[in-house]
Amino acid sequence: NRQDAVKQLALESDFIVVIGSRNSSNSSRLKELAEKCGVVSILIDGIKEIDFKAISKYKKIGVTAGASAPETVVQEVVTTLCHKLDAKVQEIGKNKEDIYFKLPPELR
């Protein structure tokens, strides 16, 4: 799950960007968990909220997202971080989140 992924990310990062709404309990928990693991973290809705000068001091920046964060926003953040900070992407702990439900007999 996403919380396990944040724990793993915290082991390999010195700063974590959590993408998601401040109204999202899930996203807020991810930020809190990263901080509990000892990693400075921010919760953002999008790329415009990142202070690139402030985060440029970090060597390893992790990025994660709440369940409701649009994939387009996640990709925009990752792409912009790579471009502005001359960084490389390394995916870790990619969890498959597909859920399948068996159809009721009357619909099969």
C-alpha cells in the first residue's frame, strides 16, 4: 500500500514531495508518515507550490502521491523536478493497485 511505499521511500530520500489535496486524509497521512520516519516533507497540489531553490539542497528527493492525485499532475511534478534539478528518476516499490471484482452470477 501507499504507506508501505512511503516507509521505503523514506529510507532512500532526504526530502519527500507528497502530491495530493490538503483536504485528503490519505495524502496528509503520507506526509505525516514521511516526517515520522525523519524525512522533511511537503504536501502539494501541483508543481507551482514547489520552491526549487529551497529543495535544491537535498540530494535525494522522493515523490509519492495520494490515491486521488491525478497521474498527469504526478508526471508533471516528476518531469519538472528532473528538468530543474538535473535529476534522474529511479522508481522504487511500484505497487500494482488493480482491483478486480467477480461479477454476480446474474450478470455473467
